[in-house]
Amino acid sequence: MIKVLIADDQAILADGIKSVLNSCPEIKVVGIAQDGIKAVEAVDKLVPDVVLMDIRMPNMNGVIATQEIKSRHPDTKVLVLTTFDDSDYILNAINNGASGYLLKDISAPALIEAVKNAHAGDTILPAKVAKRIASAARLVSNDREIRLRRKFGFSEREVEIAVMILEGFTNKQIASALKLTDGTARNYISTIYEKLGASSRTDAVDKMRNVLKD
């Protein structure tokens, strides 16, 4: 049984989400919190497997609440659920430990599937959200791209993907955001690893971060 906490200050919406999730025999909603502070307190008390976290709430917003929850309960998965497809919110939520980001226009079956996948350890990003993050990453990464290209001899596409690896994108998310096949994305990533002299994704990220620290 997957225990879920809903954090949303809109009671009608929270009740609707609860009904959707409780319709699945594998999921049980164990509580609803109306703001970020109450969400943190509820996680301390109930220790849910997954938290569905609204971004804009009174007293403490969802990004800060996510950070607090992940620092206290690193095994609890947090899925951000909001109407705001803003790049800054997306990046902040992911950087603060969220397992994914869902927009509130998601269908009931997709919401149930997302909760199951997040519980299993997957990162959940709808394609249009992944594209928005890719655009944001490109806007803020000009200096990084120049330095990485100069150091490792990356092509324009390779450095774009290298920055996305640095931002924590999975292979599937990179392929989706850049409209590549999974195989093409894997080929690019393999070439990037070779140019970095990296044996794994963690190693690749470490090598790039070391260059960007200089």
C-alpha cells in the first residue's frame, strides 16, 4: 500500500485528488494539509511514502516545504502538483529534492500512475514541463556552455546535453525535451562520457562541476 499525503490549500481540489487516488486499491490517502507548515508536520507524524505538494500555499510555499520534508525524511517522495508551469518553480522544486512535477490538468489515470512511478523511484516530468526546463537551462547556461565546450571539445548539441546531464535530467527526459529518439540521446551521452573520460553519470557530473568551479 502506497501512503499519500496531499498538501493543497484548496479544499475542493484536495478532496477531488483524494477521491481519485483512493479509487486505486494500491494507494491510500493518509492526510490532507492546507499549507506548507502543516505539510511538514503531517509528514513527521504520518511518514507517507509520497507527498503531492502544491507550490503556492500560505505560511510556507511548496518549494520550501519540499526542502524541509526531504531533509527530515529523505525516503519520502515529493511530487509537485500545481497549475503554474513556471520554469523557476520547476527548477527550484527539483533542486530541492522533488521527485517530479505535475500540472493540475493531469488526468486521473495519469495521476495514479505518476504516484506509483514516483514511489518506485522514477522522476516524473511531463514532456511540456521537460521542454520548459530545457529552455530555462539554455537561457542560464551560456557561460557554462562556453567553458565546457572549450575544455572538452563538445559540439553544440553535445554541450546542450551535457548541461542537461549536469541539471539532473534522465536519458528519457533529454530525449523528450530535445525531440530525439532514445537511441540517439544515448549515443550523444556515450560520446560526452568519452570526451569527459567519465565512467558513469556521477563521474561525468563531477568532472564538469570541477571545471566550472575553476
